[in-house]
Amino acid sequence: MSLLADLGAIQPIHFALIIPAVAAGILVLIPGYRLGSQINIVSSFLTLLNALAIFHTRPEPNYYLFVDDFNIYLVVLTDFISFTTSAFSASYLAHEKETGRLTRGYARFYHAMFQCMILSMNLALLSNSLGLMWVAVEAATMTTVIMVGIYRTEAAIRASWKYFMLTSLAISLALFGITLIYFTASVTIGSGPAALAWTVLRDNANLLDPAVLNVAFVFAFVGFGTKVGLVPCHAWLPDAHSEGPTPISAVLSGLLLNVGLYALLRFKMIIVGNGLALEPGPLMVGVGLVSLLFGSLMLYRRWDIKRLFSYSSIEHMGLITFAFGMGGPLANLAGLLHMVMHSLTKSAIFFVVGHVAQVKGTQDMAKIRGLTTSHPVIGWLLVVGVISICGLPPSGLFMSEFLLITTTFSREPILAVILVLGLLIALGNLIPRLHALAFGVPEGNLEPLKTAIWPLVLHLGLVLGAGLYLPEPLFAWFQHVAAMLG
Amino acid sequence: MLMTDPKLKLEICYLLSGSMAIVSFALLYQSRMAATINTFAVHALLLGLVVALQADIQAEHNLYLTAAIAVLFKAIAIPLALHFIIRKFDLHRTIEMVVSPGLTMTAGLGLVVVAVMVMRPVTVHSDALVTADLIFAMVVLLLGILMMITRRNAITQVVGFMSLENGLILAMAGVHGMPLVVEISVALTVLVACIVFGMFFFRIRERFSSLDIRHLESDGRVSQ
Amino acid sequence: MAIISESLVQLLQVLLVIGIAPGLTGLIRWVKARLQRRRGPPLLQAYYDLARLSRKEVVMAEHASWLFRSVPYLAFTSVWTAAALVPTFSTSLLFGPAADLIALVALLGSARFVLALGSLDIGTSFGGMGASREMMIASLAEPAMLMVVFTVSIFAGTTFLPAAAEVVRNHHAIIHVSMLLIVITMVIVALAENARIPVDNPATHLELTMVHEAMVLEYSGWYLALIEATASIKLVLYLSLFSCLFLPWGMASANSTAVEVLAGIGIWIGKLGLGGILLAVFETCIAKMRLFRLTDLIGGGFLLGLLSVILMYVFGNI
């Protein structure tokens, strides 16, 4: 195939793809879950080290894979969170096996799919060719669909079916958008792989036909916007996040939504390069605000704990979309910081929630009370996590939200008012829930749980640390990426 | 190839892609499940023919591979698998629709007008064949979405999704020289094959109301 | 000279149309019988039927008015005129300039209108039922027919039928997508207008399943002969229209010799025979639809016709 011929020699960037692929192949053959989960952790750690290596030595871009400032931080984030999630899933799976919810055969299937998912997310983030990025997003969707339905209960299969149908439909629309962009590029730039490469498209954006770009962007926005979970195409999100195993919920919330947003932003960067095409800003601002308000309002009468936090994901993704829609250096910076902080915090919350659900044996919040008394470590970590996700200081989310509100207020005050309203509604909905969950007389199962706490502590520590102090080179680097986003 | 007259090839290409749009309408009209699957097989066969003809017109030889995949998998293997699933699980033979077929077809006609209006400014500078190809591709795409929306049954929703994919592959074959067409069409086919396999494996009955009790893994979960 | 040849051709067509029509009906009945493993009536049975009916005495209801008595003549004249205008074996007819597609549709519509009025005249329930069913089918079939007319007119640039036939013949139009669509629409409309299966069973004797037959239930004797002749000529008209629009090869034109005209007649009779046989086979293979599913079928035909108009408008220059 032409793809392999163009790749040339094996470079470190390819190891981001080779390591998970090899690990997936090995994991299919390993029957025992304990060995499988350990190989899972080791492979994720190696992928993380490789990502840091790429961070230092950038390879030469070609038409298929490339590394620039925008995607490398997402690659490092993805590999880091996959590593901590694999550590969490090792102890989570141990408990699932004890209760019999997940049988032996499925454990090996699960680990192999986990590595396939990391592979496809890395490929989506690192690819230069829009077609390759599409294939990777499709593969990531497929692996997560299979994993959401892995418990094979009626609710899980229904959630997995809805997830599959909605996201595949959306991705097909995005493919049509990609075809249209290729169409106009092949006419003006010349056909072949160059016309599908993002770097080439961005550099020659003002040569492309604006009418075609408009139609293509709308298709891509609807398609990838559904993957991000923007209203009104969000219907798959609560079910998929709540019915699958908790490590998958963590990965979906923390990583896959980011990948969808990344693809959307790549399209945005192309279209802003063309002066005559439509302005993507107002569209993103509008949809983002609606998602924010919707997510906040829907937090109100949820009784399933995972669904509660999945609506919180919708809310935060709406906020990030709003930030990137506003544009300009400060809003983009806020969006980027929020992406990182939200991924870390939300995955930490899902880790805690997973342990809570395992201990109590249910996801129904009415049956969970007094966690700080019965299970102090988990309970207090939940308190810290929810306070972070609400955007209260000293969490890193407070920093990015503050930045966003101030820059919005100086440009469009009314939007800032709506933004703050949404955030306050979310706060008002989450804190009473937290109070009910964490304090009071303990109910349900009071036995202690053997868990791996260090991923949780690491995530929340990073978020709180970033809220207090962000190292200067890191900050400057984020500002550079924000300028790139335009 | 046998036909050497280029204008005749263009006209036949146009006729075949138009026939795909007509078969998409026919898919909306069907009221029995077996007829829907057979109509879809015809749809995939037409796609294979169009893509093979485009491969000949554009002299792109990897499109022949795409055409072969379309015919082998979508026209033969997947319809056979779906017929097998219907027989084995004894599913309902009539299709329940959200609205009547007449209303659905009228909505489909509206979507044709939308497709023409959206694609007109896009293709204003192109030659006739690419224009026709993109407009018909968008028609097939929109009619596939309409079919997915107006069906209650899992199998007919999957058929609607596959007809949508056929529209996408038609669009990709029409724009000259798109790279990775074979890879993308393989990815799409693998996706659908996985879902059909999953339907068999997970035993999805229509409306999930008669799932086999033996396969419920646990009963401790509360569902919303 | 041209006037004389044109009027001769026209006269020939007028006589041939009324002469061939019962033969076509007889052929269709014979083929259907053979397919159903019966011996069937002889091929010329339809002629014998018409002769027998014209000798019989007319029995009319007491309350029948002048309308009831004039309806058979009006319907027969409209349909015979329409059939005489459609180019069957030659495109140069004396009254050719009157052969406008929309005028044809109007003539056929007026024939149906007077038949419905006649059935309502007596006041029986079967007459009313037949008239309402016929009108329901017509309300969908006529717009579908008009869509066919529009598509052909956009393609040929005129509604004048001989010119349209010439354009179709010269431009290999049959492989155009819109023409494919309106072939389907035209088949559905022809089945609906001629009261054939799956729309209506022409051989039924159960009144509750009748559509066309219910309208003409009260006629007898010479009136019934006229009405049966009308139905036969209508079938010839639709088959000729179909072959003129979609299979126009073999027709003589303005400056053809007598040999070519005779060859044209032979080809036309061959096309009619082939059409009749195909219709008989199709009727044997398929079942009659429930009345309320007909709206789906004919409505679907209308939508296909509308789609073909849209596509012809968008892609007309390909």
C-alpha cells in the first residue's frame, strides 16, 4: 500500500503506534487477568515515555504523521491518563472478577481493546492526513463501543447501540466534509496525498473555494461536534458513560472527547485561514453556551452517580468549545488549560466513583451516604475532586474559568453573564449532591476496599498544583499554542 | 475496457449513480425486511459498478479494489448474514416505521431539493460528471439518514447506515485521486461487519425486549 | 401531395385503432388463460362480444336521464380522438398539430369525468362507490401522468408529441436517469388508468372489489359495447403512447414511402402484441393490492415522477 511506502524508516514517532499494537497482540493471547493488567500498565508506561521522547525530539513531518506544539501536549496527556487508568483498571478488574461481573475471557478481550484504543487515539492525534485521522477516530469509536457493551446487560447493550449509531452517523457526516475539503484542494492545489495533508491545507487555505469550505466545515462541525458531546447531538453520552466499566468512562470523558475537539479545532484552523469563508467563532460560541447551560441544568435530578458526572462532562466540553469560539490569545489559552485540567479532574472523579460503586454495589446515589466516615480516603478524595470540577479555587479549573470569564467580559459582557450563570447552576447542583454523598450517616456496605489510590492522588495533586503555581516555561508554551490557534 | 466511447461512459456513470439514488428511495418504500435487505444488495451492486467505471475513467487502479470490496461484502456477504440472523432469531418480518411510507418519501423528496441546493454552489466550477456524482452522493447520504431516523428496528437501521456509507464511497470515488479511499472503505466495511457480528453475538432482538435471560451477567445493577 | 398522404395516414390510423383494440384485449385474455392452464376464449372473442352486445336490447333504469344515455358516446369519442392523435406508426398525421401531450391528458380526463357522472346518475350505491374509487385513483394518477409529460417536455423542449418522439429517437434519451424514472412512473399510471392488476381486476365479478366495472355496472346492450370498446381503445392508446415516448424506432415520418408506412404498421402491431403479452404475464405474476395501499403505490409513482422532473431540471444538459 502507498501508506507504508511513504513512511520510510522507523522513527520514535512510530513507536507511539507500534507499542500499543504489539501490546494488543500480546494481550489477546494472555488468558489470566492479573498478568494481562500488568502488561497493560507496562505498555501504557512505555507509550508515555515515548510520548515524552517525541516531545523533545520532533521528527520530520510527512504527509501522514506529524508533530507540532498543539498535538504533542495532547499526546502526552492521553498517554499519561491511559497509564494511570490502566493502573486503576487493574485493581478495578480484580474486584469485578470477584463479584463475577466480568468473566475471564472478557478480561483478555478488555485489555486488548484498551491497547487498541490507545493506539487509535495516538494515531488520531499524530496524523497529518485527514483521511488517516478519520480512520483513527472511527477505530477509537469502535473499540469503545465494544467496551461499553461488555457487561452484556440489556441497559449496556442499549447504551452501546445508541452510542454506535449516533457516533457512526456523525463520523460519516465528518467524512463527507473531509471529502469536500479534498475536492476543493485537489482542484486548486493538485490531487494526491498532499491535498489531504493538514499542514498543506492550512498553508494554502486562502486558495481553497470558500463556498466548499463552508459546506465542509458545517459537516465536520456536526460530525465531530457529536463526538465532543455538544448539544443537540449529545444523546449518546450519558448512556455510554454510565453503562460501561468505569475505566472506560474515565477514558471516554477524559480523552475521547478531547480527541473529537482536537479534530474540530484542526478544521477550524483551516477555515480561519480563508478570509472569505464563514466565521466559525459565533457558531462555536453559540453551541458551546447551549451545551454549558444544558449540562448544568441536567445535573439537577440525576440519581445515577455516573450519569451525573457525564452531564458535567457535557457542560465542561461546552465551556471549552465556547472558549475556542471566542478566539484570541487569552480565550484560547483558557480553553487549552481547561482541556488539560478537565481531563485530569474528570478521570480522577471517575476513578473515585468507580471505587465507590464497587464498595456499595450500586450506582444509585440515594443509597450512598457518609463516605468520609466509612471510607475516609475515598470520601475525602471525592470531596476534593468535586470541588475541583465545580471550579472552586485552588483547582486548576478555577484558573482557566477565571481567565475565560475575564476575557469574555471585556469583549462580550452579556456572554460572560450567561457563562457565569451556567457555572453557578452547575455549582448549585453538584455541591448538595456532594454533601449527601460524602457526609452524614454511612449506609450500605461498610467494608474497606483494597484499591490503588496513587493514580487518584497524582491527578488531583497535579490539578491542585497547577491551580496554585504553573511553571513559567509551561505557561509560555501554552501561550504559544494559543497564538497558533488564531 | 469494452466501451471506448468516453461520452457513453460518462452517461452510463451518471445513469448508475442516479439509479443508486432511485434505489435509496426504493429502500424507504419497502415494508418487509427481506425485501429491504435484497434492495440494499442491489444498491451495493450498483455502487460496485459505478466505482469500477470511475476507476476506468480516472485510470485509478486502486478503485477497482474498492469496487470489489463493495460487491463482495456489501452485496453478497452482509445481506446473506442478515438473512441468516433474521431466520435464526425469528424476528418480525414487517418493518415498523415511525411515519407512513408516503410521508417518508415526501420528506425524501424535500431532502433531494436540499441536496441540490447545497451542492450547487459547491460544484459550480466543476465538470458535469463530478457535479452529478457529488449531488447523487449527498442525496444517498441524506436518504440514508432519513431511513435511519424513521425505522424502529435494529436491522433496518443498520441497512440505512450501510446505504449512507455507499453514498460516502460514491462521493470519494467521484473526486479525482483521493488517497486512502481503499483504506477508508475497508474501515467502514470492518465497522459494519463488526456490528453485524456483534448483533449476532450479543443477540440483539428488536426493541431489546426479548433478550435471553441466561445471558444476563448479573442482576445487581439498577438501570435508569 | 403531402396533404393527401397525411390524410390517408390519418384515416388509416383512425380505422386501425378501433379495429385493433378488441384484438389486443382478446390477446391479453388468451395469454392469461394459457398461463393459468386454461384453454381460454378464442382470440377474436372480443369482436364477437361487441357484435353480440350491439344486437341486444338496452335495459335502463327508470330514473336514467339524458346524461346516462349520452355518456357512452361522449367517452367513446374522447378516447377515440385521443387515440387517433397519438403517433402510432407514423409521425406525420393530418391532425398532428393538435397532438399536444397536455391536450391528450385533458381528453382522457374528460372521458373519465363523464363516466363518473354517468355512474352517479342512476343513484345506486355501486355506482357511487365505483365513481369515488375511480376518482381517488385518478387524483393521484393524473398528477403522475403530468409529471411524465413535464419531464418529456423539458427534455424535448416542446409538448408537441411528434416532435418529442423525434427528439427521443435522435438523442439516445433512454439511458438518461430521468427517463428511467418516468418509465417506472408511466407503467404505474398505465396500470392505474386501464384498471389492470394490481390496481383493479378487469375480470372480477365481485362488486366490492370493482373500481372501473362498478362505474359501468348499469350499462347494457349497445351502450355497454361502446364502453367496452372505449376501454380497449384506451389500452391501445397507452401502449402506443409508451412506445412513442420511449421506443420510437420504426415509425414512418413525413417523407416516407408507402412501403415504409406499411412496415411502420407492422412494427406498431408487433409492439402492441409484445406489450399485451408482457402485461398479461405481469398480471399473472402479481396480486391485486388492497384499495388503501393503492395510495402508496400511485403516490410513489407520483413522487418518482416529481423526482425525475427535478433531476431533469438540474441535469438537463448532460
